[in-house]
Amino acid sequence: MPNKKAAIKDLKQTKKRTLRNSLIKRNIKEIIKKGRKAAIDGKKVDEISKELQKVVDKAVKTNILKPNTGNRKKSRFADMVKKVSSAPKAKEEAKTEEKK
């Protein structure tokens, strides 16, 4: 436990910041999971993608995430959505070819 007043105040501020930052990071992870499920189901991924970009950009702006980390998260999300959304189409095409 800190002895000086300034150190005590700094500890309180650090706890508040840590909690706020972890909630924002958790929110980003939840949006990514929600996007993965939506992509598999073929639902509205565009809205989730915009939401993710907004949250990540705000986290980068407030120095919760580093810029490259934010860009990496957005890029990987876009790649994942592209890959997942194209996979069911390929399966459907294979099934239609088998029927012919």
C-alpha cells in the first residue's frame, strides 16, 4: 500500500482506468464474436463491421489500443467475415452440382 497521498491518488486513478480499459477491450471482443456468428448465419455483418470500426477507432484515439493493434483487429475481422461468408456459398454450390 502506498504511503504518500499522491501515490494513493495515483493507485485509485489506475484502478479506474484499468476497469474502463478492460470493459472497452471486452466490448471489442464481444463485437468480434457477434460478427463471427452473424457471418455464419448470413445476417447483417455490415452493421457489426461498422460498429467494430467505430469502437476500435475510439479506443485507438483514447490510447487504449495502439494504432497497429486497432488496424490489425479491423483487418482480421474483415478477412474472417470474408472467409466465413464465402464458405457456405461454396458448400451450396457443391450441393447443387451434385444434384445435377
